[in-house]
Amino acid sequence: MHDALQIDEVLVEIFSHLIPDPESDYVYRFDRRWYWTAQMNGQNKPDRNHRQDLNAVVRTCRAFLEPGLSALWQSQYGLTNILKLLPADAWEEFEDQVEGRLGLAKVTGLRILRAITDDEWQKPIQFAQRVRRLHVEPKDKAGLAGISEYFPRSQLFFTRLERLWWRSGNASFLDINPFLSLSVVELDLLISSAPKEEDVDAARRLCIMLANVRHLELDVRIPVDDPRSSAVTRVITDPLRRLETFTAPVLGRTILDHISRIPTIRDIQLTGTDLFTHPRNYAEWDIPASAAPQETPVSGSLQHLSLGVGVGSTSFPLFINLLETSPVWSFKTISVISMELETHQTIRRMYTMLSARQSLENLEVLHVGYFDDRGCCPEPPEDAPLEDYVVSADTLRVLFCFSNLRSIMLSSSAGFALDDDDVRAIASTWRNATELVLSSASEYTAPAGPALTGAAFVKITRYCKRLKMLELPMMVTEVPELESIPHIDQIAQNALMELNVCEARIYDPEAVALLLSTLFPQLSGVQTSTRWEILFDDEDGDNEDFDDEDDEFSCYEDWREVSNILRTASFLR
């Protein structure tokens, strides 16, 4: 045997083939954030057959026992297995109902029936030392109540726990006490009630155990009228000194100021469905535009920011005010979602603030707006000037200072007003882009002007050689003759795989298809707006409700013809 290969390492390799890799139980967001797949209503738990196989192998050889038991116990979904190590007369299982994603769900809970002696706790404690990842679920509520009542207060239950998913919904925040130690580095924490006034000091001492946490997802669901709502968040976040990734609903400014200045922080995500989750948050973020930023800049390690906000609210004001809190930011990726009606004026102010406060060299990914179900976003009011909701080329040029962008996804409530020269400027500025989306967040897109023609494709081909995905509302009623394009045989762009023209007007589908297949040889089809797809698409090709005199339907059919030609050309190529 090779000197560098230890017996335990050989056994770990053997066991890895018998039980799923624990890391596969997580879904990573950005590069480190993790989620337990068991969150999905108890599904996707490690296959019981794998555990039975490993259990059988462990029993075949004494050398397999210790490392085999560690492999079996390292990931636990709930407290049932641990509590069943108590004497049989000390616990019972029972049917319970808990609130799940789809409403009330039946689960099997476990409760402790009597006081447990110190000696009787020793076996559960012994096996708890092997647990590295623990998911505490709503079904564990009764078991937690028993631990809180009977477990020795001077002892720690899970001394080597590294990752804790705390979603129990228990009444007392202090119930987490036996589970927290300095070994915990990843924590998903649901707080549904604040500590009682007499327990605040104990909670503050308990949270000292969070000093080594590097990845925290915090969900405080205390009623908005409870003055302890922001206080408990501060108690939890104040001890954090090594934090790298942080996820929470929208926070007050003072707490976010603290988080963004932790030296190790890399990634912040605010996922609340309402910008003003708490009235205090509104007051803290409602600051004058001229307010001076803190003299202390944010951490230079902070690279990722995500603000995701639901229907009826907007994260644009939050983003603007957040940028104002520091003289400089060094984000690599920014994602700001808004599903609300946004004016050109608000968007220009946001772009301007971003260009003034963000390091020009660092930014690589910029996603601002909404890009999923456009039907969720309101359209501009009919009695308002359309230009109030269409972003002009001059406003877009404010972002040209970020020449290192690779992924650009921008939307407004009615799209962008561009011409061929503007597209040339965009393409020549963002030459390294692999994704470029300039679209409307709503189902309404302002019609492209006659100055935005098929010639814009030529500009993109010449400059954006790495572009893989393009969404750009256009007016493709005019396309240049191939013979009129200089060096047409040398400028083909072989990266583009996805093209969405939204609701572009088109007159000559054959000419458009010929141009696209020449410029983008890898392109095998063209997408149009989701609204068109829903309205006109018929799998049987039988659209009896529309006729050729319907202008939109005619354009949709022409783009389908373009896609068919491109698909055939791609197949023959």
C-alpha cells in the first residue's frame, strides 16, 4: 500500500460508492451558498437502500465499524434517529400535522415521555458527535420541546456539527442552544418569535457561538409590529466576523452596513417580497439622495449582490440607496429584480449612481429588471406619455463605462429606444459580452423605430464575437443585401446560439433568414415574444382565429418561416 494512503482514506473511498455524496444534498447559489434538498417537502432524502447496503458492509468487519458509522450518521434529516437511542419507554412516535409549502401535511413526530437521566443521554450524545449536517424540521417540534426540558443545560448535544438547517418553527429562540457551537460554519436559521425580554442577554451570549459561521441564511418572521423584530436580527448578526455569504429578506440599513463591512463577506442576497418588510426598514432606507456615505468603505471582498423583490414592490430605490452608503463598491455580479412599474427617470438615476459608485474594472455581470413571466409586470398606463417608461440610448450610454461586462440583462417597463448607430456603440463597447438582453419587463414593448434595422445584426457580428445569447426588439423590415456588406465572407460570428427579436416586424423572411444564417452559422432558430407564442402557437398548425390580415399574426408566421429555414440550413451544414 502506498505510504500516503491511510486505512481510513481507503474506507472513505469504499463508503462513497455505497452512500450518496453529502454534498449532492445541496443546491449551490453563486459559488458557495447551499440549500438542503430535503426542504422540498421531505423529498430527495438519501436513498434508504444505500444506507442499508452500507449498514450491511459495516457489520462484516470490525475495521469498518467506526468509519462506517460516521458515514451513516454524518447527515441527519430530523432528530428522530438520535432520540430513538433513548430507552424505549422514554419516547413515542405520533401522527402530527405541520404547515408545508402546499398546506398542512401529515408527518410522524417523536416526543419524550419522561425525564431522562444523565446516563441515558450518553448514547444519543455519543452518536451526535458523528453528525456533521443536521436538518431540524417542523416535525421535530415535540422532540425539541423534550430536549429543551430534559437535556442537561450545561452540555452541548452536537459538538462537531458543521452545517445546521434550523426550520423547526419552535416558540423559543433559545431552543437552538444545545445545537450551536463554534464548529458550525453554515447555518440556515428561521426565527419565528423573538426572545422574551428576560432572555435577551442569554440569546446574546448564545449568538457568540456564531463567530465562525461563514454562510448564513437568515429568515426572521416576527410580526412587523413587534419592536423586537430588528433587535433579534442585530443580536444574531453582530457577532459575525468571518461571514462570506449572507441571505435574508430586506434588512435595515444599519444591519446591512455591518454585514457589508465584514472583511470576509463575498455575497449578499436580499430576497424579501416587500422592500418595506418592517416600518423601521423604510425609515432607515428613506435617506436624502445627497446624504454622505460612510467614511469606512465596504469590504473589498464583497463581489456578489442580489436584490430580489416580489410583485407590488420594487428593489430599485433600495439599490440606489444602498449604493449611496459607500464611496466605492467592487461587485463582480449585480442582480436587481423589479416587478413594478419603473419610470425612465428612476432608471437613469439608478444607472448614474451605479456608474459613480461601482469600480469600473470589476463589474462583469449586470442584471437589472425582470426577465421571466412578463405578464406579472404592469404595463405603462395608457394616459401617460410612453417616453416616461422607455429608456433612451443616452441613458443606456451611462453604463458604457463598464467595458468589462460579460453578461448584460437590462429591462424597463416598455423597453429601449435604439437605432442602428446605438447598437453599433453597444456592440463596440461590450465586445466581451456573452449575453445581451435589452427588453421590456412587461408584455408591452415600445415599437422599434425605423432606424433600427437588420443592419444592426451586422454591427453585432463585427464586434461581439463571444455573444451566445441576444434579445433585442428590432424592426427587421429592411435588411442589407449580402453583396453590400464589406468582407461578408470573413465576419461570421460562430458563438450565437439564441436570438429573441420579441415582436419585431418583418417583410421578407427569406432575406432575413439568409442574412442570419450567413452572419450566425450556429443559429438554428429565432424566438419571439412569449405573448406571441401563447397567442398564436398551435401545435397542429391550425390557427382558425387569425388570418393573414392580422399584422401581428403575419409577423409571427414569418418568423416561424425564418426559424424553419435556419433549422434546415443548420442540418445541411
